Amino acid sequence: MSQEHPFAPFVRILGKGKQGSRSLTQEEAREAMQMILAKQVEPEQLGAFLMLLRVKEESPEELAGFVEAVRQQCDAPADLPVDLDWSTYAGKKRQLPWFILSALALAGSGVRVFMHGAKGHTPDRFYTEDCLKQFGIGACSDWQGVATELDNTHFAFMSIDTLSPEMARIINLRPVLGLRSPVHTLCRLINPLLAPHAVDGVFHPAYAPMHQKTAQLLGTANGLTIKGDGGEAEIKPDSECELQWTRGDQYSAEQWPRYFPRRLVKQDLNTADLLSLWRGEIEHEYGTGAVISTLAVVLKLLNRADNSVDCFALAEQIWLGRDKQKY
């Protein structure tokens, strides 16, 4: 009989039937992910592992262990200051990614924003990396590039392809597996520079508490998960929005008020409208509302204002004061 593969015990823990299976501990999850990242796992094992987690639903302890392993591999500098970690992995379909303008306006006000994300794993979606190109913003190829962009413009973007190539490969297995895997969740929570504030989005509201409980285990001081449009961290301005917060060891949930009292008619999607709206060349009611609403809730995350009224007022001030000729 051949010797058992070192990764086999992790598959067995998850798949040993209704009575015998259990979740991984944080330490076990970290060790399992370290093996995956080191490509010490057979393809059959990886597929079984990911889908067993998918059926069971990953626990905060498992996600925290996975993130710790990915962070270690990322080798991000410990002394690179950043105010806000903003993850963007879903891509937009029904609306444009207006939150990009919120992040750029925030950066223009002096907040150091590090954004990371993926693209291409789901067809017919608008991904952040592609849309940033029309603003002349490219994905950073290394941490020195991130540092330079943060110092020069207070905004930097890095693709998961650079941040963690193996995570990028696994994300792109979705068409093969037919389902999303836990990698889609853990990438949102990497926060490689350990920013004191982190925002991410989900499509399914049941995942939001899991995100914030994981953030607590990882020591994120201020975390926010938005049940946002298309699964991105973007507020729908014409409907209430579910938010999940962590402040240290305190967890809370709330409904964020709508910016418009009525539902808006959907408009045609043209990514050129992102830059045009920034420059003030067009009027776009939904886009402007999404930008201001998203900016407002992130300002609350950053502790710049306490209540929604003050957050909206400050967001409008920052948006109106943006440098329209910057891009």
C-alpha cells in the first residue's frame, strides 16, 4: 500500500461523513493553505477540499487561517502605511462600478487607499482593473510600485494575479468546478498591508457576518462588509442597504438609508461614463447617488463622521471638491 499523501488528513477532516467530519481549526487551515500555495497538493485533492468546504460553508476560523497563509506568501512590507483596504472581486453587471469614483475621491481628500481585486472569472462583468485604465491607472506589479502610487496619488491597485498567483489560478477554476470556492471569500479579506480600516462587498447577505467575524479573528480594527450592488462594496442609492460592522471586538449590523426616496430607472451601461461623470461632463443621477452613498458609508468606517446625515454631507463636500481635471 502506498504511503498516505500529507494533505489527505485535511480532506478527511472535512469529508468523514455527518458524524465524523468537522471544521478545520485556524492552525489546520493555515497549514492546509500553506501546502496549497506551495503546490504540494494533487489536483484531485484540491478540488475535493474546495468543494467540501463549499458544501459545509467555511467557518471564520478556517478563513482566518487561510488568510494568514496567503498574507505570509504575499510578503507585503510591514512599514508601508495605508488607511483603507478596499477589495473588489465580484465585478459589476447591472450597474457600472461607480465605487471606483468614491475611492478616487477619497484618495483625493488625502486618504491612502489600497485596492486589490480579480477580473475575468465571470463573463459579461465590468472589472475594476479594466475600468481603472481609462483613468490612466494601471495595476502595480510590485510593492515598490504600490508605495510610489500611494505616496504620489494616495491610491494604488494590485491584481490578485500579482498579490497571490495561486489564488488567482484557483479563482479562475470556477468554470471548471461550476461553483464559487472559499477562495472568492478569503481574497476579499487578505488586507495584506494590515490597514486599520477594511471594506468589502458580498452578494449573499448570509456571508457578511462570516466576513466580519473573520476580520475580528485577524485583528482588523475597523471592518465593514456591504451587501452591495453585484457583490461589490457599493451602496445602492435607491434602496436601503445591509451593513455589517466590526469595531475591535464589537460587532453590529444596520440598514443604511437610501439616498433617493424612489427607485431609479436603469440606464444603458457605458464604462466611458465613469470618467465623464468624474470630469463633470455628464449628469448621471444613479451614478452620482452611488458615488456619494458609498463615499458616505466609508467615511463612517474611517470615523470621519458619526451619523448618516453628517456622513452624506461630508461625502457631498468631498465629491463636489474633487479635482475634475486630475484624470
